[in-house]
Amino acid sequence: MIRKDDILRVTDKGIHVFRHYLGMDFKVGRNFLNPFYQDTKASCNIYYDRKAGVFKMKDFGNEEYSGDCFELVGRLNGLDCRNPKDFIEIMRTIDRDLCLGLSRNDGSETVCHTLRPMGTKEQPKEHCKRPYTTVQKPFSALELAFWKKSGIGETTLKQYRVFSLKKFNSENAEGKPYTLTSTEQEPMFGYQGRQHMKIYRPYSNIRFLYGGDIGENYCFGLEQLPAKGDLLFITGGEKDVMSLAAHGLNAICFNSETAAIPMAVIQRLTFRFKHIILLYDTDATGLDSSAKREEELKQLGVKRLVLPLSGIKGEKDISDYFALGNSREDLVKLFLEYLETLYSEAMSALKSCELDFNNPPPVAQMIVSVNGVPLGTQGNLLCITGGEGTGKSNYVAALIAGAVKPENAEGIDTLGISIEGNPKGKAVLFYDTEQSEVQLYKNVSTLLRRCRRDTMPEWFKAYCLTGMSRKERLKSIVLSMDRFHYQYGGIHLVVIDGIADLIRCANDEAESIAVVEELYRLAGIYNTCIVTVLHFIPNGLKLRGHLGSELQRKAAAILSIEKDSNPAVSVVKALKVRDGSPLDVPLMQFAWDKGKAMHAYLGEKPKEEKDRRKEEELVAVARELFSRKRFIGYMELSEELQAAFDVKERTAKSYIRFMREKEIIVKSPDTPNSYMLGEV
């Protein structure tokens, strides 16, 4: 039996216990920062209490950490020194963690448990590295049943490199070898890392052991995460990580719930995930630790979600939550309710801007506006541009009609563009920053008639944001996208008309980059297409300001709507197509159909028109290039065309062939492998 006096004797009256758990080189009587929370003022010290005859810790910043070494270990493990059973567990913990070898109850008294305590900065090398060997075996039926209770199958175990072990051989702190053998009553599993193995014995007194070098920043599940995602949970243990993964959710864990979380790791993950949520156990230790971790990581936007569990054994963690019959959908619903509390103010403000189709606004003066439509690929931006009066509003309305059409609808006129259906009823979000509420209502009425709907589907939301400030508009868009992503199981597309009204000035480079990067990030996180609408500059053919330049770099495609030589006809042409050539995209035409009381598709312009446009564009670029140089080599010419049209090398080479055929360029008679401008 372990005795308090024995621990104090072999640890020099408790000083070695403090050194082990603090993980720092402190001097007795000198103040230092408490490593167990975000301490900003050095007001903590270790001193010798002559009356008690032991070393104690005094923290003037947080009295909860004041006391002797037993009180500190109890605090870190959620145990109470005044409770006799808890005090025995505290002594066992100290004996195990410091490898004191004082236990005499079983043959495992010399096994060293190297679980690093919360806040430890450094671990002595003798506690970090242990030579080890294992004997693996197939999972038994009872072992698979144990994992199955948490929803974890063999596929998940294999994915996370979890093995069933027959034997585990290692050595203690004194270098004495020991062997652990699994039985049906005490199974043994191994979490295999790159340079270590963490041993898990769910039914044994000593549940966790280590072999090898665990390193400084142990993080289980990090390698299995996707490149990007919307939601990431931080849990208390490896089994919880795999339980969430088995239910299709992303998760990681660190060494324990009381372990410090490396700030740098979380900072990198914030670029990959929209939400990072602490999901610890609901017992006293888990609740206390998650609250502290949330406060420490507050600046990185990390939040915590508390499960509706009692906290008793068998009803305290996410594995228990699923074992009790709850589903992935139940957990997402909990998270959605949590979002409601976070976004309640913003959603209330946005609700006043939502279009009420059954309650038309008062008739007011009609204002010409520009609408946006879904186009492009998931995870990317699409930009639609054009001058005033080119028909953008009607073109946009037709494209939105294609996105919200009924599943079995046939023959919907989308003005020549094919729109992917939305059979699962994911959210379609339309934010208008320019039109009046009356005009928005009229346009929505027309697009519903075009797609043969009488009313707006529940998952189609249209907002008039003209009454909000520019700063509020972007915030409302970001928060509502997140809300509707969970409510409707995803976002089919987002349309923002116009993007310039989300910032103060389209020529502000910093603001322009920030808004485009944010929208691009959201498109990737929600796996959707975000369509933006931006004007040409007056009497010009360039997109507007720094905002237009940034969109030209980031957007997967840019469509321009212009008036034809016949002013009654509008022409849609591609200015940029990331996966292909804009010159190979057909020129599409549409015009007003009086009988249908809406615009109608007129088909593609003849091939001769497309070739003529292609030739004109290449002639213009060639004249500009050869105005700087008389001769240009093949590779340099290819690179210049790639930059000018934002195309790949293969497409640029096809342009060179076309230019040679049309004698836009000719081979130089004097300079080998070079070209010069032809007679154009």
C-alpha cells in the first residue's frame, strides 16, 4: 500500500513532484508564470512550509492552484484530497507518473506511465523514450464488440492504425524490463504513431502506457483530416476521435483533456476549418478543462459544445452519446442550436431583410439593377460583368430559375446555360445589395414563372440588403451561409449582386483582397459556387478597380454580357475560363420575347463569328506584344499568351498554330525559332 510519507520521502518533501508536473526549471521562492492557464503576471512560486515540513505552491493569481503536491495532482486530475478514495488515487497517480515503484498490489508496480500533464513544457528524456516491442493479433469478436458500442468498425480501426496486441514489452524508468499480456477480461490495444505506440487497456487499473518517443505535440487524428472542411471537433481521447470519424465527422485529440493545446497547431487548422469545437467529457474534469481551453484559445475562435449527458460513467463522452442511440443528425442538431445562440442577433437583423413573397412591398419607382447567377464549379467563384442596360438582370433571373426549378421540370429556358439540379433541396441564397425591395420582388416573380413555380421553395432565400451598412452586409452573408449550410444539409449556390457594395471602395486594395479571399474560402468550406456581379468601369472593358483585378485572378470563370450590333440582342461571351480557352466558348445570344413576357434564348452565333472574334482577339494581343519586341521566341510567346488569356500551356500552343495559319505571326528569317508580326 502506498503511504503519503513514503512519497514525500522519495520526492524530497514533494519538490520533485512539482518539478515533474510543472515541467519547468523554477527556483524555490522566486515567482514564475503558472503554466496551467494563460497566466500574464508572474505571481506563482514554490516555497518550503516549515510548520508542515513540505514544499508547497502559492499562486496569488489563482488560489485554486495553491497547496502541496497532492493538492496540485488532485487539481490536474479532477480529484479531491479530502476524499479518502480520491487521495489514494492521487498517490497512485504520483507513483505511476514519477515511476517511484511504491505500489505493492500487483506485478505492474514498476511500469512507468508517461502521460504528460496539462501545461508541461518539457519532459525529461528518460520519461519520453522507452524501447518497446509488441506482438499483434487479429481482433477477437469480443474486442470488435467493444469498439462497435462506439460505432467503430474494423475499417475505422485500420484507418487510424489501431491494433489488437497480444503482448507489450518495454522497460521502466530504472531500465528494468516488463511484459504485459492481454486476456479476454483485460484486452490491450495499440495506437501506432510514427515513432511511438500508445497502449490502451480499457479494463485495467493502468489504462494508458507508452513505448517509443511520443514527441512534444502529440495529436491523434491529425493525419486523417481532409484538406478543408467546415467543422472540426477536439475531443478528450482517441476512442472519441474514431467514434466521430465513424459517423462522418472530423476530430482530433491531444494527450488528455488536461493537456495543453499547442496554439500553433490550432492556428494552422483555422485556415482549413470554419469551426473548431471542444467536445470534452461532461464530468467535472472535462467541463473544467474545456472551459479553460476555450478561454486560452478564445483569440483563435475556438468554442466548446457541452453534450446533454449526466457525466456519470457510461454517460459522459461522445462515444457514450452515440452508444445511447443518438445519431450524427442529433449531434449536428445540437451544433445548430448552438449556432442559433451565437448568431441570434445577426439572424434577427437579417430576418427583417428577408423577402416576404406573400406580402408585396409598396409600389415605388423602379431602379435598374444587376443580378448574379450560379455558374462554374464547386469550391470556386464565378464573376458576371457587363455595362448598364446590357440585360444582366434578365440573364441572371433566367439562371436562378434554372437553379430553383422543380426536379422533373423540362424545357426551362436558361438562356443557353445548363444549371445543375438541386434534388436534395440544399440552400440557394440570393443577396441583392443594389435593387429596391419592389424590384427584387418583381424579378423573383418573373424567375418563378420562368421555372413554373407558384411560390418560393423553403430553401430559396432572397434578401434585399440595401438598408444595411456595407460592414453589416458581409457579416450577415457569412453568418447566414453558415446557418443555412447546416439547416438544409449544404448550399447549392450563392449569388451576390453586387460585390462592390460589400466594401467601401472598389479601388481599396486591402479591402478588395480581403473580401475576395473570404468568399473564396467560404466556397471551399461549403463546397459551393459563389457567383458575384461586378460592373465594367464607365466606357471601359476592364473590371472595376482593385476588386475587379482580384476577381480576375481568383474567379474560375468570367462572363461578359454586351449589346450586339443589333441593340435589341444581348451577347454573352467568356472573358476567362480556367479549364479551357475563353475563345473556344460559343457566343450566346438572348433577346426580349414579347409573347412570353421575358427574355428568350436565340442560340449561338455562327461559327464564323466565333472565329472572327478569336482572330480579332489574337491580333490585338500580337500587336501589343510585338510593339515591345520585334522578335519573340516560341516559349516566350507561349508564356505571354498564357498570361494574356489566363490559359494553360496546351491552349496557348493551339493559339500559336492558329496565329500561324492566319499569318498573324510569321517565322523570322534571321532569328531561328523566333516569330515576328505578320501583315495584319
